[in-house]
Amino acid sequence: MNRKLIYGLVVLAALFFIVSLIVFFNSRRSERPGQGMNRTGSVDQEQESESGEPLAVKFFFYTADSPLLVGFDRRIEGGGSQNELYRRFLTTLLEGQSGCTVPLPPGAGLRSLYYLEKPQMLVVDFNENLINAFPGGTRAELEFIFFIVDNLCFNFQEIKKVKFLVGGNEQKTVAGHIDIAKPFFPNYSYIKAK
């Protein structure tokens, strides 16, 4: 009888373990980034990227009327790889919009970027003019950081955080105030509510 009880408990534990694994892997599969609708209402970024159709996005800019980021609906060219799509988005964002401010010093620009799937992180690399010509101040640094991070994370569900490099290297700060050695998660309190 003792053996039967032990055997029954072992079988029960094994069944519990197998069911737990099935539930765990099914929940992870359903949480994969980039599936379904994004916050702008467009279809999955991978599907959109392959089709080459224009992609509906929302750019957020600072304006003279608001200290917070204001949203503008736009379309960018679809197609190409995931990194090409991100580059196209950021390049268009940094070109700005009439009547809006882009918190980037003159001569500063994007060098490269790449997406790391496992940490769901986009690494953006700016040229050295970002730190050489940055006007300074904690507020200016935060406005720059969340201008980039909030725009990217809002429009691309698969990007959960953004890491900044300058000239291909990690930097401690942009202008001496905010630590940029770590990645940033979005902070949508910088975006003006409608």
C-alpha cells in the first residue's frame, strides 16, 4: 500500500508538472511582441513591413503651445526589414514637422540602430554632436530621452525599452545630468492627453 501511494503521488506530480509547462508555454506564445494590433490601430508590424504598404504612425512633438508632446497622425513608407522600418520612422521623426520642436542639437543625427529581440530593446546610436552640442540641463536631457523613447515604444509594441549610444559607445550622460548607461522604458506622462 505504501508503494501504491508513493507511485500515485509521483504520477500526480508528473501530471501537474506537464500541465504547468503547457500553460506556461501557451501564455508565452500569446504574449509574443508584435502580434495583432498596435497602439495606432495598424496591423502587426511584421505583416505591414512585408507588404510595403504605407504604415500609419503617430509622431509626438513639442510645440510652442505645450510643454508636453503633442500627437500628429502620419504615414511612413512600409516594407523592408524591421530595422529599416525603425530607421525610416526615426529619420522621419527627426526631420520634424512645421511649427514643432525636435529636442536635438544642430548636427546631431542617427548613426545606426538595431533591435535586440530577447530583451525587447532598441539600441539607437547617435553621432558625437549629440553630446558635443547639447544645450544642457536636466529638463532638456529628459525631453530628448522621452521624445525618442515614447515615440518608438508607442508606435512599435515589440519595443519595450530603448538604449542610447553615442558614436558607437556607451556614455554616462548626454550633458552631465541623466544616466543614459541604462535603457529607458517609456514614460507617457510626457505625452499630452487629448
